Amino acid sequence: MKSPVTFKEILNHRHEDLKEEMDAIPLKTIKDNLKSNSKASKFKNSLEHPEDVAVICEFKPSSPSKGHISDTKIEDAMDVFNESGASAISILTETRYFNGSLNNLKSASKLTKLPIIRKDFIINEYQIYQAKIEGASAVLLMNDVYPDIKQGISLCEELEMDYIVECRSKEDVLHSLNCGAEVIGINNRNFSDFSINLKTTEKLAHHVPEGVVLVSESGVKDPGDAKQLAGHGVDAILIGTAIMGVNNKYGMLKAAENLINSVKGSRIDRK
């Protein structure tokens, strides 16, 4: 199903919203308060299991392709993620299309000991500093969205944060590796029409060398999909709608546990 908005529209609105955020709270103010959250990140380490494929559970209230997904409160979702055996947590902070917020990130950081990645359209270093001050362990850096991947990685390292550098093509993967990326995400979603193809991970995984953490993002609907991706040598899978789309807390927990258990012991070396 084609999204009613285009990726270009989403990015244009993100630029508009970020300008308002930067006008309201200058970067200097954020930098001056960094000392309030100085712990080093354990996000990358949380995805490196010798036997299991890690699962990153995502708090995802809405999306451009699905529309409204869930009314689940952040507190209930965090209970589910904490109890299910998730390795890490993703919090969406884009407001217009994903109904996310920095407040959700701030709340989540107080409700879990698991490392958290801020997932958003990061277009300026300001958002990396924002993520740090609100308790994130890592940020998503997207090729063709963040203007300088190498600089973004360097800033994350300076702030003792981790990252996922998101790729959608062989060229993206090679560029990210040349920039020194140690965690690469492959997005199975086509941003021209928001369709999903899990074979994107299969196609690109062998370009990511062992020793670099590989995360497959988007499109997992059930344990079968998770197992399929595990078979391509991924280190971790990011899952949102398949858990958030369940309409009660108990159902969410069962869905999360089933997905996480389905890839236990399935970690294999990439070919």
C-alpha cells in the first residue's frame, strides 16, 4: 500500500520541526548540561552474542505506511521489553508521522537498564546531543539523510555513544565501512513506496565483514521472518509493529517472547 506521504515530504517537515527545536533550546544549553548523563554506551555490546541473534524491540506508536499502530503507554511497553528478554530498545522520537517524542526517550531511559537507541531522521549533530542528554545510548545515522556519516560516527564516539549506520544499497554499505562504521543496519523498506522486501538483507549482508555488527531493520511480521533474516548471518533484528501492533500488554509480551525465542541459538557467520 502506497503511503499518503513521500519520504521527501517527511524530511522537509523534519527540517522544519528541528529548526523550531533549535530555536527553543540552543545547542550551547544542551552541551552545558551533558554532565547530567555521562555514562558510556553498551548498545553495541548488547548486540554481540556468540550464539543468539539479538532483538531490538521498538516503541512505535505510528508510522507513515501503517498509520496508527498502538495506544500502548511507554510504561507498559517498557515492562514488556524488559520482561521479554530484549537485548536493546529503540525509541522513535519523530512526532508528525511516528507519534514519537523526546519525552518518550527520557521516560524510557528511567524505566530500563537496557541500552536505548534514538530512532529518528537525524539530520544535524544537534539531535545527537539531544539524544545523549535524554538518556539514549545510541542514535540512527541514515545514509543520504545525515550529511556526514564519518563526522556523525566521530561525534558519537566523542560522546561515548554508539550508533547504527543505516544502509539501503551496496554503495551505502561500502561508504559506511569506509567511514569506519562498526554497526551497520540494512533497512528492508523501500523509501520510494514504503514496501518491504526481506531479501534486501540477504542481498547486502555479505558485503558486511565479520567483526562489524549487522542489524536487519523493518518488515518482520512473525518468527518465520525473524528466522529467515537470522539465516543471512545478521547479529540483530529490529522489530516494532509485530509487537506494538498487538492490542494488549499480555499479547505484546507473548509476541515479543515468541520472536526473541525464535532466534535463540541461530547466530551464524556471514558467508
